[in-house]
Amino acid sequence: MMARMRKPSPVIQIGRIKMGQGLPFVLIAGPCVIESEDLILKVAVKLKKICSSVQIPFIFKSSFDKANRTSIHSFRGPGLKEGLKILGKVKQKVGVPVLTDIHLPEQAEPVGEVADVLQIPAFLCRQTDLLVSAGKTGKPVNIKKGQFLSPEEILPAIEKVLSTGNTQVMVTERGTFFGYHNLVVDFRNLEILKGYGVPVVYDATHSLQLPGGEKNRSGGLREFVEPLARAAVAVGVDALFIETHPDPKKALSDPATQLSLDVLPPLLKKLKTLDPQAKYWP
């Protein structure tokens, strides 16, 4: 069911970065949510420096709105207008491509004018109007596979974006519900997803959430990020998604799973050595 399904994925162009077809893996990283312009710019600069030092292509990620927070009292972000203004400054001042979520079809067009990649949140991955609107922007679209879906069930979502004529689609594995307050990563999914002819991303931080594990917010198992990221790179994913923060314990979203910036350099060095062995690129 796995190897015989495999199709070559197209090369997706994201700014100056190319992803897919056995190219070196790309890092998608940044704070979960935009907390302030100052923090976002500082993190983007630091991440660019880290990735440049290990020669790993880098896409900055942060959300202008976390619309699916557990509690009504949870911080959601600055909103569309202010969030896009900040992400635009990341592109202009730091010089890296940016990725951010959309939650409503009407957000696709304005976000597409700033972001290099539009991301479909996992809980919204079957929303036809949202997927089609994202596809119509012509920008690359990253679909996060819902925690409630088998890998086979994400194929129709991919086809919804492709129906717009936009072939720049990638799909992200971020774990599967395993009882209450727990997720598990089935690494067979990464091989199955490769068979759909799109670049495959592994979300190394969200897949270690404990949804609702702390009553009014999600918990997490940050200590497993490194071994699961190593496993995903060994399988040959096209990109890794890792949310990171200068001080995760003080993060306003997902404090239990975001990685500290300080631990990223040694982790990336380890992952870099695994990547060519998995893909056999020269």
C-alpha cells in the first residue's frame, strides 16, 4: 500500500526556496502566535542566523489569529490587519518567506498578498470553501491533516486545492487522536502521504500536544520533539515544522510544546546528517 503508491512530488517554489523531489528538507519555524512585533522580528532574525549556519532553508511561521484556542480567555493574536503588517516586516527586514494560517475563505486573498504560504489548520482541513479560496490565490498551500483523519481521508482535501489549477500543495502530518487528551504519530502515514504526489511536512511540536490535557489549555510532551523529528527526517520528509520561542514557559500559546531557540542549533545539526541518507541526494 505504501511504496507502490509513491509518486514524485512537484518542486514547490516558496520565495527563493525549492521544496520536494528529494531536495534537502526545509525548516518551517517560529512562535505559535504573533505576541508582539518586537518578539517576532527578533525570533525571525535569530532563526535565519541559525538556519544559515547549518545551511538549512528556512520559512518563518507565526499566526495572526489562533481561532481554535481551548478557552475563550486564551490569547489569540493581533488579528488579520496588524498580523499581516508584522509578517510583511519579517519579509522586508529579515528577508525570509513567511507562512501563516487562514480560518475563513475571505482571509485568503489579503493573506495571499503578504504570505508566501497559506496554511489550512488541522481542524479546518475539510472545509471546501476555505481550501478552494486558498488555492485560487495561486500561492503554495499547506494542508495540516486533521487529528481525526486517516491519511487516505486527506486526499480529497488535496484534490479540492488542485481543482483550482494550483498544483503547489503540501500536506502536514501532525498526529492522530489516541483516546482522550493524547495524540500518537503513525510514521506509516508519512510514506502513505508521499504517495499522493505532494511534498510532505512533519509537525514535530503540535504532534506532541496533549489536547485539553490541562483543562483550559493543551499540555504537551516537548521532550519527545528531538527523537520524533529524527525519525521523520529518516523517513525522508520534505520539511519539518517546529514552533519555537525564546522562553517557551512564557509563551502565550502552546507553552508545553514549543522549543527553546537555544536547543535548535544542535538539533538541526543532527537532523542535517540524517537527511541525505534518507533521500540519497548527491
